[in-house]
Amino acid sequence: MDAMIQNSKFCEFITKVVKAKHEADEWEIYLHKVWDKSFGDFKKEIQLNQQHQHMSTSQMENTIHGSMDILNRFNPEGG
């Protein structure tokens, strides 16, 4: 690990570990929840869904305002 840090490869290593974990999680979901398509089709569908899930500016503002309303109503002493 120290050698990776010294050689400026630590970020690359972490990226590979996270990617491998993500792929393992996708495989587990596929094994337990998907019966009607191949793993390749399942992965393509996930990638398409991720590309279309970007929030618009107005959606982001609404989410922020809603979150702020929740925080403003929060009373830690009152439960």
C-alpha cells in the first residue's frame, strides 16, 4: 500500500477495487433477482438507467428545499 502511494498509484488501485466491488454487487443482484434476461442485457439496462437519472436544476432545487424544510422542522429536544 505504501509503495502504491509513493508511486502515485493509490487512486488507481482504489478505483479498481471499487469497480470490482460494484461488478460483484451487480452479479449478486442478477443471480438473486433477475430471471428473464442475460447478465449482459442486465448490465446494459443498468447503464442506460444510470445515464437517464440525472436531475434537472429544478428537481435539484426542489430536493434541496424539501430537505431544508425537514431540517428546519427538526427539533432534537422535542423528539
